[in-house]
Amino acid sequence: MHAYRTYLYTFCAVLVILGASFALAQDNALKFKLKPDATGKLCFNCHAAFKEKMSKPFVHTPLKKGECTGCHNPHTSTHGKLLSAANGGVCYRCHSSVVPSGAKSVHKVVGEGSCMKCHDPHSAPNKENLLKGGNELCFECHKEMGTTLSKVKYRHMPVAQGCLNCHDPHASAKNPYLLKSDIIPLCVGCHKTDRPMFAKKHMNYPVANARCTGCHDPHGSDNPGILYNTVHKPVATRMCNQCHEEATSPNPLATKKAGTDLCRGCHNDMVNTTFGLNRVHGPLLSKQGCLSCHNPHAGKQKGILRQPMAVLCNSCHVDNMKRQEKVASTHEPVKNGQCTACHDPHSSNYLFLTKKSLDIELCADCHDWAHHSTHPIGEKFRDPRNKNIPILCVSCHDAHGTEFKKMLYYPKTSDLCVQCHEQYKR
């Protein structure tokens, strides 16, 4: 029944497209007052190379029917190649349904109207007039994913067969990442959770309704069972009951304790050290505690961070992300997304959770300030603008970068100097 409905839907969609194409061709014939055969046949008199295109396995319907005016204006146009509309605007006349109204996620190239990055508008050796077949086309843009999958020990079978097993190439009406359905129904469509082997692999915990991507990389990894490459030790050793109630309990997925108290059981020394310092990172004080930044089971990132460090930090520190869009010279650790090069992610005795005092001591880990300038710097020299603080590196430079060279606060060195040396203002 499902196969019949799919066939019927496809058949109806084809009829709609053909109907739209026919109506458009009729409109264009009247609009341009074309002679009976003054469409494809006449065009081929000059564009002889298109006869070769007609011999390819898959030919775009308007070209097959000789209706070049379905996409091109035969006289003049404000768009390249005499197209009758800009980029995807031509395509959407017939293919308006590829992006559902209010779609949850849209493929970037589709949103840009760059249909021809994937499709040949005339003919191609692949179905749907695709420039290349299978994953090869996807990896043209998603190069990092292609490189990763070529190296991992274990690849998810649907990925190896084709990205479109799980993703819609144009848009997804209700799901992120162009997924055809939500993660749980997508996974259980292939992985039958009622089988004894499934229960055994998951230590008899009822995970049928859990999000599989909390532990498994949906594309592939170097670990059996495509577990993410970084796995929390209790998961790796199948000791789920270190954190969760027993599988036979009334509430097996509940954790034995909440927030940081749960993590303290294994990471007691780290937790004690963290809360023994003067300033504690805000997320650790929340109900989620450590889980604000770390995955409890497995993840792609070192330290099982939920996201790459720069993305994770900037999800709260949005101002720093916006700042980076304007900077002329970026501080190297910031550029590389290594926030922990200067900051402690858990706690510190220093302002802004820096690893060392926010003066010469911190900067000197990378910069030999003694050879940097002859300008007086250090505790002995007070800032004329505020006698309570000394002249430090951050008196002249912003550690995250500015719109000006050398991370200075002003466009010209002279503009910076006269902030203290007012007698030289002009």
C-alpha cells in the first residue's frame, strides 16, 4: 500500500510539472508571436552543440520538447544567457514544491537559487539531471565529510549507499539538517528495537525512544557500533549503572544524582578544585552543571564537548562572535577557536576566568613583551586614566581583536598614545 501511494504521488507530481511546462510553452508562443516551429528546431540551427546534449540519458523536459523559451527569452534579457528570470527563479516556475512552506531547514544552494550547482539545466548522464551521481556530488561541497568518511573504520551503511537515504536534497518541512524525519523514527526505520540483540547491546536499558545520536555518529567513526570517537568511560565500559538507575528499576533512565553532584562521583578532585577557586564558570552553577558543555555519553569533540570549542563558547558569549566579524587582526588563539589557551573553562582566581593574572604574566606565555616595546609596563607604572590600575598589555591591545591593526583600540597609534599623553593632542 505504501509503495502504491508513493507511486501515485510521484505520478501526480509528474503530471503537475508537465502541465505547468505545457501551459508555459503555450503562453510563451503567444507572448513572442512565434512561428509554428520557431522553438527548439530553430534554436538548434545556431546552437548545434545542443543536439549532442539531446543524446544524453536524461534530458530536461522543456529541452526534450524543444521549448527553449520555457527558460530563455528569445530576444533580450537582464539576466545571463538570456534567462527569463534570475537563477532559481526560472526553476521555481515548475518546481515550486521542492521547498515546503515554512520549511524547518533548507539546503543552502537551494536557498541561494543555485540549482545549477547540482543540476544541469539541459541534460546529464544522471537521474534528475544531476551533475554527478550519488555521494560524489554531495562531497563536492561537503569535502570535510567526504574526507572523514574515506578514513573511518566503520561507515554507517545508509551513508555508504547514499546521503539521500536520510536527507532531503532540497528542504525538510519539519526537521533540521534536511532530515527526512525526526532522528528517532529515522533510525528505528532500519534498526528494530524489539529484537533481543538490540536490547543486549544496550545493556537491557529501554532506549527505543532515546535519541540515537547522543552516542552514535550517524555517518561513521573509528569505534564499533559507530560510537563517537570520544566516548565517556562508563559508556565505553558498558557501566551505565554508574550514572543511571538499574535497567530493572521502575525508572531506569533516571540519573542517580543531578547536575554536578553526579559527576563528582568520578571527578571528585576536579570538582573540589573547581569550587575551591574564587570565580566559577556560570554553567557549572546551573541545574545541568557539567552537562551544559559536555555530552554525558559520547561526542565528536575532545573532552566530549557538545560542539567545537569556539561554537560552544560563543553560544553564550555572542558579543565575541559578533566582534570577530569586524576585526582586522585576530588574536591567534581566538582565530583557531582555542578559548582555553587563555581562559579556564571551569573556574579561576582571576577576572574573566583567565588562567593567569590578566597582565604581563598571561601574555608572556606566548609573547616576549620585553622585546616588544620600550614603553613602560608593569605594576610600577600606573595608568594616567585610572591610577588604580597599572599599565598592562590590555591597556593598549584588545585580547580578542579589534577593527584596527595589532589589536589596538584606535585606528592610529598616535590616537592611542594621546589618551594618556594629552599634552601631545592636536
